[in-house]
Amino acid sequence: MKKLQSAGIHTAALLCPVIPYITDVTPLIDLVDGYAEKIWIYGLSITDSSDKNWQNVDHILEEHFPDVRNKIENAVFAKSHAY
């Protein structure tokens, strides 16, 4: 990215999906800070637990993050959650 910037090419970074209790965004921002003119950050956004995307994510969470799976689900689907 530094080479691109030096060549006059605009740079940006996209961090997504940010998943509560898994993704630590601050170090990721630090990695691209100074190299990206813009940083877009998007959280995991699924509105319905019956959605195929959630079913796929849920399977991955159950397999790799079983200890926080329920907390993640609550954060993603609870409108009042700070996430």
C-alpha cells in the first residue's frame, strides 16, 4: 500500500466482517494506519437467524469458537446490544 501511495494511487482498507468477541479491530487499524487514506469497518450484519448466511457463520462459530458462540449470536441479533 505504501508503494501505491508513493505512486499517487489512492488507498483504502476494508475490515469486515467484524465479529464481536472475536475480531480485535484496534490492531488491524494500527496495521493499515498511515497506508490507507480511508478505512471502512463493517460489522457482521445478519437480520434473521434462519438466513443461509447465518447458518454458515453459525456452523463455523460452533466448530471454532464454541465458548463465545452464544454471546456472538446475542450481539448480532439483539438490537439493543452495543455491537
